[in-house]
Amino acid sequence: MPPAGDAAHAPPPPHRRLVFAFYLTGHGFGHATRAIEVVRHLIAAGHEVHVATAVPEFVFTAELPRSPSSQGLLHIRRAILDCGAVQTDALTVDPLASLLKYHETAVVPRESILRTEAEWLTSINADLVISDVVPVACRVAADVGIPSVCIGNFSWDYIYAEYIVASGDHHRSIVWQIAEDYSHCDILLRLPGYCPMPAFRDVTDVPLVVRGLRKSRSEVRKELGIAENAKVVVFNFGGQPAGWNLKQEWLPDGWICLVCGASDSQEVPPNFIKLAKDAYTPDAMAASDCMLGKIGYGTASEALAYKLPFIFVRRDYFNEEPFLRNLLEHYQGSIEMTRRDFLHGHWKPYLLRALTLQPCYDGPTNGGEVAARILEDTAVGKKCISDKFNGARRLQDAIVLGYQLQRAPGRDIAIPDWYSLSETEVGACPISENIKTKESTESCFEDFEILHGELQGLPDTMSFLKSLSELNQSELKSNGKQPQERIAASVLFDWEEEMYIARAPGRLDVMGGIGDYSGSLVLQLPLREACHVAVQRNHPSNQKLWENTQARRLENGGMEPVVQIVSFGSELSNRSPTFDMKLSDLMDVDKAISYEKAREFFCRNPSQKWAAYVAGTILVLMTELDVKFTDSMSILVSSDVPEGKGLNIAPRDLALLCQKVENHVVGAPCGVMDQMTSACGEANKLLAMVCQPAEVKELVAIPNHMRFWGLDSGIRHSVGGGDYGSVRVGTYMGRKMIKCAASDLASESSVSDAPVQSNDYKQNAIELLKSEASLEYLCNIPPHRYEAIYSKDIPEVITGDAFLKKYGDHDDTVTAIDPKRSYNVKAPTRHPIYENFRVETFKALLEAANTDEQLSALGELMYQCHYSYNACGLGSDGTDLLVNLVQEMQHRNMSKGESPSLFGAKITGGGSGGSVCVMGKNCLKSSEEIIEIQQRYKAATGYLPILFDGSSPGAAKFGYLKIRRRPSSPIAAK
């Protein structure tokens, strides 16, 4: 911009008609509604406004006055200069599609846009460019030599930063270009509830921009036929079509719901009223008792202005939402409804609770008028007084934006507690105060000092620390009856000493399953649900002991090390919540006992057999790594599947050691994919691993258009159970049969005089047979080779006795053949050979184009895997029912000529019950159908399947926390 006083750009004389070029993003009507308020005041002052936007013209003409004095002052020009966020439905954004669309809309035609817009600005003789918040508009204004002002509570560089985290760093250039464009802006008029916007050089805060009311509450209710004393909720999810299937029973008796944005074809129950498409939303809001919707600037600002309790449902990849949410929560104006309860119709508790809220915003709502006045002054060359904290705030904003760009995928969006709102923002307080409402669990951090490691924004880790902070023995006793596990845990640790926290997620078996012990490629997803373990080591003389453990020590004399373990949640599964043992129980004089003896030791008390998973890690470390344990240990486990981690062990080695615990101490003949995924997995990525024995091939990003869910059938499976073990035995029997057949064929071929094509061909055939005669992993045989050479000689069933007489042994170190039992052989042998091929095909298809054909092919592979499990004898009625329900959903949509949302499902892991993995589109309809499947399953079985949805980092990514209770905390003082 030329310096002030330049003759070519001298300030125009005051009071003349100014020309404003207003660039408005096409993302949602919320931007348009606040822009209209600013435009209204500019036109009322006699100025001319040219709006360039993709928003339909009727949005402006319906809202703005049509007086004779305003004729010819408003001009609407259709222009698409950005794309905002590409939404798959009202609650979900497609991050990758958004970035690709922006590249197509604003990056590829950039030179043409710059040239066209410069010509347009010159043609209308614009005095000032206003942008909400189109990035390229600022650059065009600078090129032409016209000042520019942005208005908004967020900028697209910050929003797209989240999408880059989800979609890949190769899109970063988009964010840098947007930030550079914004840097040409002269002033940012920043609205309350703002995000970090470091690209702007100068910032001025303005009040809420809110549309005024046209009718009174009584007038609106009278027009709609609603009684004055009736309770009313306004249903407001913006203009995104959703086709909600609303039901009468979702509302409390006597309530009425006003539905905004409903399509003409949508039918609603009698206690729901569809508002006309041109209905004035602020009037409907002011006539209601609460609002149910999604958080955006328009809904949040108007809810605050009209003191309307706001029940909100979170949206995916809308990272301006936490800042608006903090603003609402600060003024006691909102409560969150979980998406599950929203889709399932569990609205009543939220609606009734909303009536108890007392929103208290009493700040100004004349942001439109204030902004218009600043725009006039800027257009005539007057300078606004800059905020003296601008430099510091830009630095804060830059740090927060950088934090977002470096954030690991799967980590929740979080606002640093030091990031405070502008002192000039009306009525707002620092976010560090608001965040207490948002994440109450963070209060527990006052009790602990974190000496090593990071929480990584994981809410379950925060909750685990909170549970530790609440282990105050005196408080537990004063609160009456407490679970035994919590009483035992309250005296488990010495709170003046350090302790270590490890975390390992569960895993969803997407493809591969039982093929892992045959060397298959597997694809595994680490789940959001995880196990936490707290470990503390003490000298035996300093360890706090339970009364029964103390009594045994006194009886036996001495001061030898003791291991005490508490498992939270154990009483729900009828297990003993505590376990204790002497370290000497794992020793045979001066060396570790054998795995067989350890298995016998842990099996003596079935209710404490679970402890083998925890204490077994000690024995494996003694045996495999010659680790010497001399101290006592106190261990708290928060789930059924603990994972021991305290030494500096590589993730792969850690997983293999954990497998030894399960195979040899627990006696579960499992493969290694569970442990590898839990140790080496990363959030929102499939761990592609070749189980020979455990080689991570790569981490495969899940395409943004698809999603995986886990549904628990309620049928408990165990890899230590008979079905799993017998199938594994059958698989190894088949491998032995193939090896023997290959050896025989190789011998016959070497002495055969049968004509062949060439000596080289004969030699290659013999070498191939020899390699198959020494086959280590069954999956190394391709399906065509199996069918051509070996399939015909593999029996369907064989008795253990017959197999042992002919083949001697099956060469599996973790299972034994029962001579009196019959084993299926053909199906268990065939399964891993074909499964490996299916998984390789599945992995390749993940990179195919986003089409229904791609999803259908992936789903078919999952169905084939499921029925192959059944052929092995590892199916169950529950998992079959869940898979059938997915197929019904898929075929129901296809029969209507609609695109399906769910495309595939399969049993997971060891089979014989357990969970089902479901694959479908990443959209709201899929989530609704998942809920319908849950309900239909419950109607058929009486059990509501637990839903597993989401992902989190593996144990290696998490590392470990080293914590210590602060001296001033209540427990440490005891």
C-alpha cells in the first residue's frame, strides 16, 4: 500500500459515497448473515457495496431493506474464489476433499483470479476491499493499491492446518499461500470466539455481530400455533441437507421442536414443526426455550445475544469449534450432547438440563455497526488505534498454529491454557478459565508433577491420572461402601516416590486375523480404547503392603521383594481384583522357573489367572533378557489386557516378548499381530505387518472417505479356548502335510526320466519343491500353487492319532496334538493361504480411486474372510448376525437405487465370538446405520453391542510417563 499522502491515493473527501468491494466466502450461510449486518449499516450510510460471493443472491435481497434511498447501492456478483470446507453431511468434513477442492478452486486458476479481480476492482473504483475471509482478496487489493480489511473469528490457514494433520504434509503449501495472502491485509476486525490468526499484521476487536429481531416471542408463537407455556426447542443445523429421521418420542411430553432447514420432502412427527425455508431464524430462536444444533459463529453469537441455552453436537474437523465452545461455556450457555445420543434420539435428559442453564452474556451485540464505522474510517484514510498487544498476540497465534501443524494424527484439538483471549474482547475471560469446564480432568495435574513424557492430548490418559489422584484412603472410607479394587489401590503406592505410567491401545483386526501365525500380511488399527498401567518400584522395607500380604511376610520372616497387582474393572467380570506374590515364586534357586511351572502356578486359582498377563512379563524379562529384579513392585492396571513396559526395549522386541508371555506363561497360542499393533501402531493408520515373525511393512493411511468400526457381539472369545487352538493345530498339520508332499515330489522329480521342456525348467521345479519342503510359513505358498499341487491331498479331517503315526509331529511349539481328537485340516490350511492374498489385494485397493466399486471390492474381501473363518469352525451366531445386518443395510440401499453407506464386515481376531469389523463411508448416514444395527442386534439377542470408533497411538509412540505426587497434595501429605 502506498504511503499516506501519496497524491495518487489521497484520502477521499469526507461524506462522499464510498465504494466497498466485499468478498464473502461461500462456506455456509453464517458468514453471509454477519456480512449482511455490516452491509446494512454501510448502505444506510449511503455507500455502495459490491458483494462477490458464491452465496445465492436471495440471501441478501431477502434480508436487506428495499427503500428508495438504498436503490442501486447493493450489487451481487457471483464469484467462486475459495471453497471453505467440503462436507459429507451436516456434522462431517472431508479434509482431503477440502484441500483438493481448494487447490482446484483457488490454486490452479490463481493467476487468472488475480488478473480478473484486479480488473473488476478497478472497474468499480473500489475504495476498500472487505474480506470474510477470502484469502486471495487481500493479495488482489495489494496489487491494485487498495487497502483491505478482513472480518472474522477464524482464518482458513488455521482451519486447513487441521486438515493437513489428517491428510498429509504434502498439502502444506496451501496453508503457506493462504497465510501469505492474509499478510497483505491492513486490519483484521476480530470477532469474539476467535481462533489464532497469526498472519494478520494489525488486529482490532469488535463486538458480536448479531441480527436483530423482527417479531416478539408472542407473535412468533401465535403464528405457529404454539401456546405461551409450551416448551420449545429450535433444531438448527444450518443449510446442509441431512434428511434427519426425527421421531416423536425423542421429545419430552408437551414439547415442540421447530425444525430449520428441512427439505420439502422431509416428513416430521406431530410434535415437530417444519419452518419455512425463508423463516427468519433469530425470531424462531428468541421464541424458543433452547436450541439443539451445531456450533458455528452464527448460532453461537445469536444464542449468546438472546440468552438461549444451546445444546450442541460436535462436528468432525471444525477446529474453530473449541474456541466458540469456550465462549459459550464461559457465559454458562451450553451443554454438549454426544453424537451417539443425538442420532439415537436420547434427547430428553439434555433438553431438561438445558432449562436449568442461565446464560449470562450481557455484552454489546452491535458488531455490525462498529465494523461499518471502522470500514468507513479506513476507506477515507483514517487509522484505527492499534492494540498495544498486537505483537505479542501474533506470536501467541503463530505458536498455536505451529502446534496444530505439528500435532500427531488422532490427537484431539486442544487449546493451550496460556492462550488467552484479547483483553479488549467484550466480557470474555482467559481461555485458561474456560478450559476448566471443558476438561475437568486436567485439575488432577495439580496433584502430579510430570517428570518425563507427554500426555499427548489423550483424554483416557487424563482420566487415568484423575483416577490416581482420587485414590485417597480417608476419602474413600468417608464416602461409604467402595469397590474392593479401589480400597486396595488406595494403599498400593508410596505417594512420595516416583511411578511410571504406560499406555497400550486395543486393536481392531481389519484384515489378516488368524493368518498371523502362518506368516500372513495383516492390517491392524490401534483403537481409541486402551489399557493403562501404573508401576512403582520400592525397596522391600519401604513397600506398602496389604494387611494379608503383611501377615504372610511376618509369618514367613525376612524382607524379600513382593509384587502386588490391582486390576480395575475386575469385579465386573467376576475376577479377583488383587493379586500378590513373592518374586521368589518365579525363581528356582538362582534361575527363573520354566514357563511350564509358571503356567501351573498362575492356574492354581482361576479367579487370579489374569495376573499371568502382568506378572508373566517379569518372568519373560528374566528368562529372555536376563533382567535381575531385586525391588518390590506395585502395579495398577486399568483394563483386562495389561502391557508391561519399563525397560528400553525396541517396539518390535517388546511385542515379541509380550507374545511369549501369552504363549508360554498364560498358555494362549496367539500370533503376534495384537502385540505388534499395540506396541508399534499409530493413530488413524493401519499397521501393515508381515508376521514372519513380525516385520512392519508400512503404516497405511486410511482414505478419508472410508471408516472402520468395531462392534462387540457380547460373545466372549478366548484364544486360549479349544476352537482357536484346534484350528491352529489343523493349520500346522496342513503345513506338515504340504512339506512332506513337497519333499516326496522333489525326490521323485530328481530321479524321473519323464520328458520336460528343458533341464533349466526341471531344475527350477525341483528347487521350488525343495523350498516348499522346508516351508516355514504357510502363507508363502500362493493360492494357485496350493490348488495345483497340494489341495487334493489335504484331508478334510484327521484324528490326532492318525496324524502322529504318519507324520510324527506338527512342529508347533505352543500347541499339542490330542491323539483322541479329530481335527479339521483342509479349511484351516486353505484359510491363511487365501487370506494372505486377500489382505494384499485389500491393501492395494486402498490406494484405488474413491468409488463405490472400490468400497464394494474391499467389502467383498471382508465377507470372504468372514465365511472362511466359519469354514474353519471359528464362527458364532452373534458375529454372523452382525455381518448379516450389515449386508441387509447394504442391499436395502441398493434395492432403492441408492448408494450404500456400509460395504463390508468380518469377524475379527481369534474368532468364535468377539467383535466384528465394519467398513463403510465416512459419513453421517453410516453412523446412523451402525446405530440401527446395534438396536436390531439388541432386539434379537437382548445385548446392545459395544461400539469401537476412533484410534490412538501405540505404546511406542506414547512412550511412558514418569510422575510424582506434589508434596502439597492431600495424599502426599498423609
